[in-house]
Amino acid sequence: MVIDILVPVFNLLEKTILFVESLSNQIEHRLIIIDNGSNQETKEYLNSLNAFVITNKSNEGYVKGMNKGLKYIENDYVLFANNDIILPEGLLKRLKDHLNSYDIVGPLSNKVYSSQENDCNKLLVDFDVSQTSIEEFSNYLYQKYYGQVESVDMVYGHCMLMKRTVLDSVGFLDEVYGLGNYDDADFCRRAIDIGMKVGLAKDSFVYHFCHATFDSMGINVDELINSNEKIYKDKWA
């Protein structure tokens, strides 16, 4: 079964190349890129790929970009992705295997900030890329936690795999979240509300640079998170 991979891109050429290269060691997939008004160098690279590229004249943000891409999915499985992640070899196969028991799954990700929230966040794991390679750490988790999935309220949208039937029932991302953040939590909650299961694959790992696009745009990420958290809480109060 082919996986449709949707990824919005706004510049970050070096990280985008790392992301695309990491897809070469995955099961069969179809790449859908939403070019959110990238610079010429990035645009030329994206158009050189074996991918379906949607070109926006300006940066419409993650949520609108994803929704535009979702109109073009063709296959039974869909991966929501960011262009600032690196997928270890075999990650998509590992995640897809868990869809036998779950409707949406996501992998563990590395902690980026040593905040209280991260220390208590079961979706994040300690990992130092200067001490261990991404592939070595991925294989370590796979061997230690093989087959283990934990039911959770949400997984992160930077690497979230689901059955096509989820989209058919839940619909698109809620564009009230603008540039992004909490859109993934909202999507997962809507899925759970109609009886679907969301799982954290403890035997799977993705490396995430985290907020790389926002940082490159000079956006205050803390303010954006706080603003969208309020939107989320008000919506689900």
C-alpha cells in the first residue's frame, strides 16, 4: 500500500533536503509538497523532485497548506509531515504496522527544550544527536519497545500517520489555528470523539529540529503556542 506524504515547505532548503533524503529508505510513498511561497533556490529544488508540487504565491501557513494538499490524496494511508524532520530507515513501515490496531499513530520525538512541559510529555524522549546517531537511537528503541503502542489523546502533526478513512470521517484541519500549533491536538480529539484510536508508537522515533520555520520567520513561538492553546481550550471547553 502506498502512503501519501503531505509536507508544506517555506524555505529551509538544507533541512528540506535532509527530510527528502530520509524518505529514500522508506516503503513506497507519493510525496505531495505544498510550496508556501519559498525563495527561488528552494522552489527550483522542489520542482526537481519526483513529487506533486502545489505552489502558493505566499506563505499560507501549515494549516491552510496542509488542507490544500489534502485535496489531492489518492492512497489509503496519509502522513502529515514537517520539512524539519528526519525519518530513520524503516520508520513508515513501523508506523504503518501499528495501523492494524489504531487509526492514527505517531512516533516518539526528541526533546528540544528542557522545560517542565517537555519533562512531563510522554511524546518526547531524551536524545543527544552529538552522542548517538539518529539511526542507532531509532534501532535501540525499536528493539527495546518492539510492538508497543500506547493509547494517547494526541500525536504531533510533524509526523502523524493515519488511515484514509480518518480523513473521510474527521475532515480537514481547523484553519482557526492559523500558522499552526494545536491543530494536531484538535484533529486527534475530533477523531477520538467519533470512536477512533490514536496511538503513540514507542518503538518508533523521528528526529525533529522543531519550530525551524517559525524561527526563520522571526515568529515568537511561545506567543503563538499560548494564543492557539487558548483557542483550543475555548473550543473544547
